Amino acid sequence: MKRDRANFVITDQLLSVVLYIYCHTIYQKMKKRYLAFIILLLVGVLAAFTNPKQEIHKEVLKAKISMHLQQSASVGVNEASTSWERAGQSFGLMLGSFIVDQAVNKLVSTNNYVLFSTTRITWQGETHTIGVGAFGNVYVSGKVDEALKKGLLDLNQ
């Protein structure tokens, strides 16, 4: 009988150790899950507070279009150009930027999804998503650059 009690004590101690290890492992996994949840929650809150507003989407698109207009206008003008040609170019850029502002304000809209937002343009009755805004930045699709280059090349010819 003493022997059985000894085995029982050893088994009970072994069970306690195994149970401790098992519970500790579960605790560590839960700790990691809670940490991952907290990190995801903080990233979500940060994304929600830094989601760009509609004005920022429009400003980024205006800047991109204006840059393409300036590049296109500077192709034919060099240092040998007369002052009248340069004045005409400046007037054209001012007029172009006014038209770009009006067109972007009228044609561009955004959809706000709390964590991010999308830039949408409506042209000839069709609406297309052309950009995404998140964490205070707006990323415009490369297809916009291609369309601007194609459109400006068509205008120059």
C-alpha cells in the first residue's frame, strides 16, 4: 500500500506539472491573441483618424493633372522662344489650371469607408475608381497617368 500511495503522489505531481504547462501554454497563446487584437485595434483607430478627406483626394488629382499640363506645355518652348511665346504659355497654364480645378470639383467624388476611402471620377455617365486614400495619403492609379499622357499627346497633334 505504501507503494501505491507513492505512485499516486508521483502521478498527482506529474499531473499538476502537466496541467501547469498546459495552462501556461494556453495563457501565452491568449496573451499573443490579445496583443494581436490590440495592435489591430490601434491600427484601425489610426486608419480611421488619418483617412484623407475629399478635398485631399481632389488636391492630389489636381496636382497630378497640372503637372502633366506643365510638362506638355514645356515641350515646345525652349530658351530661344520669344517672350510672347513664354507669356502665352504662362497664360495657357493659368487658364488650364482654372479649367482643371473646375473639372475636378465637378467630376471627382470620394467614398469614405472609415478605414480608407476611394477616389471616383464620373465621365460620360460612367463612374470609375481611380485612387485609394489611407493613412493620410492618396494613391492615384497609374492608369490615370497613361490616360493623361495619351490625352495630352492627342491634343498636341
